[in-house]
Amino acid sequence: MSKPTSSPILRLLRIMARLRDPERGCDWDRAQDFASIAPYTIEEAYEVADAIARSDMGELKEELGDLLLQVVFHSRMAEEAGHFDFDAVANAIADKMEARHPHIFGSTIHDAMAEDRETRWEALKAQERSAKGAVSAMDGVARALPALLRAEKLQKRAAREGFDWPDPRGPAEKVAEETQELDEASPDERLEEAGDLLFAAVNLVRAYGIAPEEALRAANDKFERRYRGMEELAGGSLAGLSLDEQEALWQRVKRSETGKTP
């Protein structure tokens, strides 16, 4: 096997440059812009997370490559427009990581136990946001985040300013209140009231120290697993069964998961 003449990342950068070449490139790659590529970037990030959840290291390697390609793609388009290139992206994150870890890279030795790491990390990020002109504690929470995750981040930002319930009782009462309001809402009001209920539920879950996104992901997995178990017991689709029959299958699957005789 011949010895590579350059690093893998330089090879990837050259490939992307060729794909975007105005004369010899790929029609599809040349037609893309930041907005058209953004959905693929988000999708690849989720596929990385999925491979991790399945502990599939072979798949993780491939998905990380797909995600890296997205960074290279965006960097190439920015370079063509005269904004920045891949090296600038890499240097920017390297500078940021050094700045956010003064106890590792700084000249002053910090006592890691004397200061809460998360507090220090958030303080440094707040300084970065302020340097960029942020005027609100809400600035910098990306709108493109999944709604559940964004709700948690917004609430955490508010909590750091002291705007938070002291214990789970407050958000629990708020969930009950919002449930009632959704029940009484007119058709035109239901979307807003449903959002208020979900936002309150995030607050309640967070009050117990649980990450809402992680909790809902686990609930999704459990529901899918149990529904597949119902289908297996039914020998196929559940569409022809009554609701009572479906409920009986659901209970059998639940009992089987706890080791009880179905």
C-alpha cells in the first residue's frame, strides 16, 4: 500500500474543492448553499447520536465522517464567498477551548475543586456572549434546537438569573393549571395552551434534576419496544383489534418486562 502524500483532512478538503469547482465539479454540490445544506448537517448530528445510543462503533466512525463532511462543506462555501476557511474554523474552536479551560491551558493554576466546573464554564460562555454584543440572558440559545431542548436551555438561563421555582411543587402546580387551561381552551387557543403545558412539563422534569430530552427519548424507546411486543403477540398489525384487546396486549407486554407471568 502506497504511503499517503498528505493528511486525511487535506485529502477531504481537496475533494470538496473539486466537487465545488465551477467548471469540473458536481452539479448537485455546486448548486448548494448554507440554507440547503443545514438540514443535512442537523440530520448527520442525530445519526451520530443514534450510533452512540446503539453502541455501534463501526457506524459511529462512518457517521462522524458524514458530520465532518458537513463542516468541510460549509467551510468551503464560506471560503468561496470570502468569509473564512476550514483552518479558521479549526483555529476558532481551538482558541475557544483554550479560553474555556484556563485551569488547563492558562498561566494560573486553578483548583478544580474550589470552583464548580459548570459554573466556571457558564461564566466563560457568558463573557463570550457579552463580547459578541449580547444584551439578554436569552441571547445565544439557538432557535434551530429541538423545541424540548431549547425550552430546557431557556429555563436554565432564566434560573441562573434567579427566575426559577425553589422546589418541584411550583412547576407541578403550573402543570395542573396549564392542563386545565388546555381543557378549557377554544380551538384557536389550543396551540398556545398546548405549548404552555409542554413548557411547564419541561420545568417540572428539570426541577427533579432530569434532562427532559433524555427522559422523553427513553419514553419513546420504551413505547416503541412495547408496541413492537404487542404486534408480536398479535401476530401482526393491531388495526383489527378492539381497544380493549389492544390494552390487554399492552398489559401483557408490561408484565413480561417486569418478569411477571403475562
